[in-house]
Amino acid sequence: MTSPRERLPLVIVGGDGMDAILTEKWMADGHLPNLARISSEGGYGRLHTTSPAESPVAWSTFATGLNPGRHGIFGFLHRDPRTYLPRVSMVTLRDGEAEGHREGTPFWDFVGREGFRVALLRVPLTFPPEPVNGVVVSGLGMPDLLMSWGTSSLYTTEPGKRREHRVQVEWSDTSIATSVCGPGGSAISLHLTLAPRNDTLTIDLQGTHLILRPREWSSWTPLVFNRGSQEWHGICRFYLSSLEPHLRLYLSPIHQHPLRPLYPFTYPHALAHTLVDAMGLFPTLGWAEDVTGLNAGLLDEAGFLEQAYYMLDEQEKVTFWALENESPDLLISVTEVTDRIAHVFMGRDRGDERSGAVLECYQRFDAFVGRVVTAVGPDATVIVLSDHGFAPIHHVVHLNSWLRDSGYLVLHESENRPPHKRPFWPDVDWRRTRAYALGLSHIYVNLRGRERLGCVEPGGEYTLLCREIAARLSQLRDPESGESVVSRVMLRDQLYSGPCIDRSGDLIVAFRRGYRTSEQTAVGGVPTQVVVPNRRRAWSADHCSVDPDEVPGVLFCNRPLNFAGAGLIDIAPTVLDLLGVSVPKGLEGRSLVP
């Protein structure tokens, strides 16, 4: 076997959600010269994603070379059959401990066992970080200081409805006294002062003094919250959207302080200190591009784009630090920016002032790839890939409402409460409910012996019910256009295999382009209508419940590969083969090396 030091490095650059259709068009138009060069040197092909095409599922299959039935991740959310409530699929946080839920062995562990040095840079589902022969900076899954995936705030003098995380403030002459809310009800005093010419805002908190002009971002600001006898350390950034006619000051999610995190997010733990010494304070939240804040009206589009491109710049900084200081044999660097900007802007009309934002994002990513290629030299192997593509979303589907109308989900009679304002799992009669939807793609049978109040018998009754729901749901049509909404409904046992299959829904729904599951469905909502227009301007495109065949990812390599029919499940054996590491038995994919 070839020794590690005789091998040339292999670099994988991931662009989460980079769409094959857009990439091919813009590459042909000359907008992505670095990707085009890689394609000409080795090749390019569309990369088949997972079912469903959700990032936690896809990146888990990428890492392990296994189907979800064996790696155990079936979506962003799983359900608890004892409570019917959703729970995060990736990780459980409990009493200062973080437990990851992905099963299987990631391919970089096999690489490390052979003596190759590894650098994993914000690869999704690497939180909590596990020991490797190298370094890890965790990606998607790392929470903020409030133990959420990103909770931001807006301080504003603008009159409006009281909303969560919207802090109404008023000027007292030229100053405002308010606070920053932290974990467990803790708070920090925040003082805002308007400059005499009304052109700048001074921000004072815990000894930090910031001055911002409209449309400016602050640097990272350290925060310390006292919760009982414990100190919780975080960092945040401010963005001044406007001073006139109303103050609009955005506060980013409070990231865990890289030097004092509640949960270690690097391996080794001391790596965070090394990176701060080299780069200064840096973001730690796994989902740092605040699409949620944008949707809630807390952050404007200009600020969101600056925030997103800042994250791409940070990814480049940590990537080049690793190349220069770690000399890894295998480096994997993943940016989420390509996904977040597509969610917001891909579905916009061409006349929209920001309809070109996705192209600009792809061009910036292409330039990043080009700089990586130059840095590693022509003899290194470079792979560029994405976990899925994208589709514009014009309508959303309330699956629980369809189950209700079809007689599978039964509600108790409710007094004086319209259905769309009912609380979580509104008045569901579980003893008569045979099926329910939770998450973005899954329908669950209320199975006796599995669900706490299950009423469907295992065996023949279960099988017939699954087939009946699949057949009827496949006929769903848009009431406005009359067009078909559902591409296909897949049965769990026909799609997955392995010991983790019970974490999955019993049916997996795949929609046609233009449609997706509603956010209300994801958390058990049962609104009045079934198919409704997508009114979320800041979530104009998606992939999660779209038919995987409609949203393929991309695969580039500067070495020849068998690109035809390639899937994410093939990446693990391919990387091992390229590095000369024996592919272990049990991996389900195939090596793409000719």
C-alpha cells in the first residue's frame, strides 16, 4: 500500500445545494470558469441525491456510503412515537453533553487509520466533533448560545405588531436603554445613542463601544451572561439597517464563544484557540446565514447577503489556514452559502432587483474554488460537489390537512377556534387517527405497539393502508391550475434497509417542481386548506420534499471518473479508492474510479 507521504493531497470542496441545471447553464455561458476548467481536465456529471433530498440525510450518506436505513438520519426532524412530537434528528443536547445520532463510520475515519492526515472544515453533521487523525471544525448541527439553530432579534422604533424577537424601543431624547436577552432569562444592558447629526449610532454593552452607520455591520462583540453561578460566553454582531425614519438595529444569533463554548466544536479542543490567534473571533453557529431572521423581517436583504458572503469569506480563511498549517492528505471544506442564497432568491422573478443574487453567489463560489486549485497545485486531486439541487416553490401543501380531508387524521370538535389558529397537534383524536405527517417529507402510520395511541394493526392492515394513502395522495391536484402536485409516494420498506429504519416515516412524499411540504406540516399543523400559494418571499425555492430526481447535485473532478449515474452514496468508496485505501465491506456505493 502506498504510504501517506507518497500521496498527493485530495481536496473536496462542497457547495451545499449547488444546483445542476443552473451550474450547467452558467458554466456554458462562461460565468464559472474555474469549474469549467476542472470539468475539462477531468469531468463533470450530475450527482444523484438522497430520498428525501434534505441536507442531514444527504451529507450522512456522503460521509458513510450508506442508505438512511443504516446511518439513521431521515430528515431534519424525526418524531417521538411516545409523544407524537418532533425532535431534531442530528443531535441531542443534554446536561452539557452533545450526542450525535448519525450511525456508521465516515470514510475519513478509514483514511485516518491508514495514517493519512484529515481536515474537516464545517462539514455538516460533524457536531459534536469526533476524534480524527487531524482537525475538525464542526458544521451544521452546532447550536447557538440559546441552544437553537439561530435566534436573532430586531430593536426598532417602527410601530408594528408585537412579534417574537422584535424589541420595541423608544428614544429618550437621543438615547435608548434596553437589553440583550440571553439563556435562561438572563440579560445584558444595552445602551444606544444617536449622534448629533443623526448619521451614526453608538452601541455600548459590557464595556464594548461600537459606532455604526446605516447599512454597516459591527465586528464580533463578546458577551457574558450570568445564569446563576455560571457564566455563559457568546459573541454577536450588530447590523444597522436604518436610523431614519425609524431605528432598525439587527442583533445576530448569539454564537457560542470559540474560546469558551458550552459544547466543544473543534477537534482537538485547543484548535479553537489556535484559530482565534490566527483569524480573530469567528462564527461557530452551524446555520449562521440567518434565513429565519430574514423571513421574520428582522434582517433586510442587503444585510443578509453581506452576512452570507462574510460566511463564505470565513470559510475561505479557515480552508487556507488548514492547507498552510496542517498539510492534510484529505481536506473537506463545505460552505452552506450556496444553499441559503438559493432558498431566498432562486424563485424570484427576473424583474426582481435581486434576481441575479444566485448567479453572483455561484461566481463567488467558483472564484473560491479557483483559489483552492491554485493553492494545492496541478498534481492534487480536486473534487467539487453538492448534496442536492434546487427548485422554485410556488405552492405549499399542508399534508395533515389532506390527511384530515381524506379521513386518515381525525380531529375532536373544537369550540370557537378556527383551524389555522389551533395549537400544536390541534385537537387530534389519536385513537381514531390512522396517519399523520411530521417533518418535511414523512407520513407516519399510527401503528399499534409503536405509537403510544396507535390504532392500526401491524401486518396486513398496515400494508393496505400505506398503499391506499400512496395511491390516493399521488392523485392530488392543484385546485387552481389542475396540475398534478405529487410526483410519487414511496413506501419506507421499498426505499430503505437497515437497523435504523424505524426512525423513518412509513411513506416518503416527493413533490413535483413548484411544490413542497408546508412549514406547518413540519411541526404538526392542520390548517384549513390543502394547497396554497407560497407567500414566503424569503423562501422562494427549496429541495427538501421535492422529488430527488428533480434536484440533482453536481460532481466535478480534475481526474477522470465514471460520472454517469453517480450518486452521493458513491463518494465514500471513490475517495478511499483515490487515496489507495481499501474499501471496507458493507459500503453500499461503488467506486467511480475507472
